[in-house]
Amino acid sequence: MVRSVPPEPKPNRALEAALREALFPVRIGDGQGQGPDPGSAEADSARRHRIKAECGRLPAHRYTWSRVDLNGDGRPELVAQVLGPMFCGTGGCPLLIFREPSPGRLQLLTQMSLFKDPLIVAERRQNGWKELITRVRVDAGHGYNAELPFDGRTYPTNPSVAPALPLRRPEPGTAYLAWNEKDPRAHVLPCEGERSK
């Protein structure tokens, strides 16, 4: 039996910043020591400017997100699905999972390609973390569910290849991130920290 939890109704600015960092990786400097010092205010400003420029080149993108405690430590992880024509294809969209080691500070745990919602969080655990289940598309009329075990550091980044495994039997769990085009819980992902009005 699977129960469903709707996506969070409000946007999350810390999550938006973490999504931009993960989706638009940029390099500051030329790799030969030319450019601002890493970690400096100048480097942070240059990185934010480059991320904004890369993000702005794409059509509007959105995200849905949920909080779920995957490792049983009482602090929920954040799971987010990114939606948009430049990120999604027939196989699915990106799914990103973040830990929150301290309030407002997010650390990328897994960036998965080809995710098909909903994300089912099973009760069964692997290396202390709950197993995840997602749909894998084979072709227009065929697909299967794949279970995604935690390997001690991360979840599989592609549900269609090992270490992801085809699910042989239904698994009880909770479904997250299910959405539709008219759902107000699909938030616009802005290209910079300040939300435009």
C-alpha cells in the first residue's frame, strides 16, 4: 500500500540556491591560478553572476519539493524534482536530494537523471537509509519500477542501470513529488536569489 504526500506549497530560497549551484556548475578562473581567490567575496560574486547568466539562457524552469527523513535521524532531507524543457526528456527529469547539516545550509547528496514522479520512499532500508522507488520508461507503452538502494554515500544517479534494480514485487511506502501542470506547488526557479515580482 502506498500513501501520498503532496509537494510543499511554498518555495524554499535555500533550496533554490542549492538547485542553481547543482544545475549550473560554473568554474571561476582559468585553472592556472588566474582569477579571483577561491572562497573570496569576489569569487562568490563572480560565481553567482555566471550562474545567473547560464540560468537565464534557458526557458523558464520550475521545481517541486518535499521534506522526508530518509535516514531516520529526525532531520528531514529535501527532495526536489526540476521541471522544464531543457532539463526533462522522455525518460524523465532530474531529481536532487539534499541533506541539511545545519539550518539553511544544504549539501547535495544525490543528483539523479531520468526521474519519473512520484518518488516512493519505501520502509525497507539499505545502509541505514530508506530505499527509493521510481518509474523507468522503456518506450512509449512500457516501463518498470526500479528500487534505488543507498550505498553508504549516495543513491544511484540513473534508475535505469545498476546499482538500481528492477522491482520484482510491489513495495509499501509513501509517494512524494507527484504533480500536474495546474498544480500551484510547482514553483518557478528564479535565476538569482531575489525573487522577481
